[in-house]
Amino acid sequence: MIRFSVLLSGVATAALTVSVLAIPAQAQDVAPSAENAPAPGDIIVTGEKATRTLQETPTSIAVTTSDRIRKETLISIQDVYNRTANLSETYGASGFTIRGVSNTGVGAGGQADAASVYVDGAPIPKWALYGGPTDMWDVQQVEVLRGPQSTIQGLNALAGGIVITTKDPSLTRWTGDARVLWTEHDDRTFSAAVGGPIIADELGVRLSAERRNDRGIIKNVTRGGYDDALESLNLRGKVMWTPPAIPGLEAVASYNRVRRDGGYLYEYARTDVPDFYDHRISTGDQPSRGKIDSDIAVFNLSYPLADSLKLSSVTSWNRSKVHSQVDTDGTPQDIQAIDNRYLYKTLTQELRLNYDGPTLSGLLGAWYYRRTGTIDQNSRVNIATPTSTIAALLQANGASAAQAQAISTAYAGQLPVIPVLYSAEQPEKVETMALFGDGRLKVTDRLTLIGGFRFDHERNRYAAETVATFNGTLPDPNFMGAAYAGIINVINQGVLGLVDDASSPLASNSRTFNAFLPKMGVSMDWTPDLTTAFTVQRAYRSGGSSQNPARAELVPYDPEFSWNYEGSLRSKWLDGKLVINANVFYMKWRDQQVTAYFGLNAYDYNTVNAAGSHLYGFELDANATVARGISLYASVGHVRTKFDDFDLPTGATSTVDLTGTQFPYAPRWTLAGGVNADFGSGFTGNLNANYRSSVFTGVGQDQAQYKVSARTVVNGQVGYDSGTWSVFVFARNLFNEKYKQYEYAAIHQAILGDPQTFGVGAGVHW
């Protein structure tokens, strides 16, 4: 497969070379004109695999710069989620939504992601997002690409993508940074980075490290300690080489190692105790922990073949090892628990040609992706005793409806739940190869045509082996009297058979998919400072196979597709002091992968293609310099989501009808903004706030029962920077907004938002 991917890459390279040679020779020799050169202060975005300014990019991209990371003391990727319009954190730190679409899909079905996070070009597996290499120390820039990116990013980009770029080594001088943060909740973070030329103007290196120790705030009154205590270590090294003997060649190699031992991806606190926001406790008798070992290696190589033509290669490899433990009942009793282990390795290879001429610009590339790994599940779960199934069995054997109901109800009184030891091994292998292109043709001085395509070929194999064992005591056959002993024995054997049916030997299922994803659009430069554009593109989420735990079967499902229609505005006003950008969008989605239930018990479910939906909305971003040393920034996002239809296959017994309901964790309104102030003589300040409207944390006609309220969080920081050292104080959730991310009211547990937190920091930089 690797040879085949390289062959595809070679074909793509040859094809674009031929097309470029067909362009008049003078076009190759012309460098970008001065009028197209980035202006001082312009933000350069690279998430679309081309170097353009934000104002030249019709895609809706929210950029968090290193300056903002520093001024707002952003620590993790979750801080970026909460400060970006139409981007929202979901269930704890487990994921995010872009324009109301979760990174794992909206119908709780399917294996492929709908959005991905990339670090220096390497995709991060969803299982490691809550503790992988996504902290903000020594990060140059974060780009949130809102809307489908299937043409450029391909796999797992139906909703968008998040691109994290870390700082490169300097080839001219040695620099360094160090910082310490300490909060009132005993959260301590120590960070350092140093880099510079080993050989001036040729070979440079940059090393960074961050150590975090967080005591936690959710006290476990059963086991002692804090459930959300955290220890993490993030190490990164980068080497850049620009050999004088090969002018223009640039090679950058990086390695990132993360070791994280802390709370699970979400942590519940009890809500049936007084003042639970300010005194957070848990009562689980089993540990709720998440341990992540993540290693990423990336090698970037670029070389100019001509003045306007550049060849690039990006190779990435990462290994993610995750150990997740959670007490699912959350009580002092030893009732249920999950102990899962994930081990995944991902390899990607991309070859790309970028051409930037005065009339034609674009790229052509080939891509290979391989992910292998396995999930090792070990659970102790309780399945509600299926009284309706027992009653139907009794009626089929001659009992009247009244007798069957009475016996099944009495039996459930003796055995209200069926305790099961459940273990499963689920290996998988996903291989994807793609050819893609994206281009712009300048028809006139103002009018530009936009086009692109991607042909994606995927082969995936999922396998599963399960063992289910009854883990309790069956009711005494004589509990209803000797006359019923035979019937109770039959029911007992039926329960054991139901558990045994969930066991299966190793079985596998291979699927192959092809997708063609076109993109087209037009852009109009009305003035040098005002541009509008309209684009249409198709997006894709691959199919696969899902396991039905109760039946121990692998069930295939098909891909899902969407069409996205988007308009954009890019504008500068008041001689560039005010920048206003906006995007409006409409997306139609079909064949959505959702979960369907089939009636045996609570674990009789698998993925099916059964839903269709649409969404629409807008983003508006503004930045302004209002006075010397004073700048403002604000963004607002709005999205409306709706399932239009929901047609389950024959045999499904799901009572959850998605028709007419909204996507989970899809806030209609998200707002964020702030002010930066330079008071002179080194004194600085920042005040920022973000708002998220209420969201439904569940799906279906009864989703109003799973609603969490809107919240507004205000943060601030003031400090002094001498140029070589700095001190500052910061506040998170300054006004102590009390809010929930998720609530499980039936068992009095909730995921609570971060509390008011004050901290101090100090740093040195040279």
C-alpha cells in the first residue's frame, strides 16, 4: 500500500508538472507582485495547505495567535474552544462541535470522525484529544476551519478542522522563554522553551517542555483524594535545516512526547449535596482516571522547483496509548465499572505541488493514511431485566397475557438487573489514498474562479471478539412456590442464554468506499479592501462496520454525504484599523449514521443510515484598533440545526425519533470578545468574555429534558512586562458563573463548568 501511495504521489507530481509546463514560460518566472504581498500585521493561514492571508481566504477561519495565547493565558485546546464563535466544547473535554456538528458525528453512530485536530500536520486520534499534545505552550497559531474541508483535508473533515502549529526554530539567534503559573486551587504549571542556530542561517533547533501538576477540585469522599487530579509532561523538539548547497530546500523534523495521568475525559460531581458548585464531591468507589501516552513524529520537506512552483512532502507518525477507567454508577457500592485500553498508530504521507502565478494559483497532491489499532474493553455492567421479552416468551409457551405479565414482573423484582462481565477486543485497520487539487483562476483584475476536487479511496477492516459472563446470582426457582419452579428455571436459563448470545468468536468485516468531492466558487474584489466570495462543495464521512453488543454481530453501514453552500465577506475599514469578516452557510446532509435499537435489551443496538438533516447560520469576526495601545476583538456565531427525517430499518424498536429535533451540543448563539490595553511603561491588561446559549445534551423528542442553561464566562489578566521578565495575575470565570456542561438528573450527577479561579504567573524571555 505504501508503494501504491508513492506511485499515486508520483502520478500527481507528474500531472501537475505537465500542466505547469503548459503555462506560458513567463508565468513561471514571475514572482507574486508587490500588491499581493502580505501587509505588515496580516495573519497568514496555512490550514488550507497554501500560504495566504486571512483576508484572501473565503473559508471561515478563526485564528488564535501566540500573542492572544499569551495575553489570555490559554493553557489547553479547550480554552480555544470556549473563546471561538460557532465552536463549542461538548461532554466535558471529550470533544467539540463546529457549527453544531460534533467531531464524532451527530447521530451517535459511525466510526469515522466529522472533524479532526492536527498538530504540525499530524492528525490526533479522538481518544487522545482530552489529554494529547494539544496544550498551548510554545504554540505559534491555532486555526479553526469552520465548515467542510473534505477537498483539502479529506478524511474526517465533514464539519471542519483545527490546525495547531508549534513554533519553529530560529536560524539567526538564540531565544528562550520560561513561565510558571500557580492558581488558588493548587494547579501548578512549569514551562520552558529554548532554541537557536547550531549553524548560523543553516541549522537550528528548538526544545520545549511543560510540566503540570493539578491537585483537582472534585473530592472523592469514598476513596479519598481528588478524582480530577492531574499530572502531565509535554516534551517537544524541532530541528530546521536549510542547506546552502541546495538553495531553497527547507527540512523541519519534530518529535512530541506527552505523558498524562489524570481524571477521566469527563468528571461527575454530586448535585444532591448543599452548595455543590463551590464544594464539589464524588462518591464512586472505583477510580475514574485517564492515562495517555502520545508520541508524534513529523517530517516536513519543501523545495522550490521554479520561482512560482514548490514541491512539499509531509510525513507524520503517531502512537496513542490510552487507559480509561470510570465508575459508571458513581456510588460507594461496587456496582458497575469500565476499564478500557486503546492503542492506535497512525501514518500519513502527503506529496504536494503548490503553484503561485499572477493568473493561476493552486495545488495538486496525493495523500496516504493508515491507522491500525485495537480497543480492549473490560466492563462490569448491569442490563435492565427485559420484562417484555420474558412476558412474550411465556405467552408463546401457553401463558395468558395476565399470567405472563405477573410472572415477569415478579421475576424482575428478584433480579431487577442482569449483572454482566463484558470483555471485547476490537482491532481495526483503515487505509485511505487520495488525489486532490485546489486552484484559483484570475479571470479579470477583480473576478476569480475557485475550483477543487478530491478523489478518496478507503478500505477499512473492523473486527470484534466478545466474551459475556453472568456476574450475579439467579433467583431461587421456588421464590413463587414449587408450582412455578419449572417456569422460573426456564426463565433463568433464558437469562443465561441472553448473556451467552452476547459472546462471539473473532469476526471481521472489510469495506471499501470511493468518494468524489468537488468544490467550485467565485470571488470578487470590489475594492482592495472589500472581497466577497461564494463556494459550493461536497463533504463526506466514510462508512464501516459496527458491533451489536447484544447479538455479537458486525453490521455494515454506508457513508454519509453533505453539500455546503457558503458566502463570505472580507473587509478592512478606516485605513485598516477595523477588520470585519463574515461567512453565511447552509448545509444539507443525507444518509446520516445514527444508532438504532432492536429490542433484546439496552445493548441491542448498532449503526444504521437513517437520518437526513440541514443546518444554516453565520459567523462574524471583527478586530479594531481604537486608540494607541487599545485594541478590541469580537466574534458572534449563530447556527440552527434540524433533523428533517428519520427512517429506521425494519425490525428497529427505537422509541427515540429524531425528526424535527436539534443536534446535541449545538448552541444557537456563541459570542466572544475582549479588549487588550497597553498602559505604557510595561503595564498591560486583558479582559475577555464568552457566551454560549443553552444546548440540548441529548437527542430525540424528549431532548428538552436534557437541556443545560446558557452561560457567560468572563476572564481577565493584568501584568507588567519589562521586556526580559514579566509578572501577572489572571482570573478565570471572574464573576463565578455557575453552570453545567451536562446533567444526569436521575442519579444526581453533573459535569460542572470551571469555577472562579485566581492565579499568578511569572516569566522570563530573551
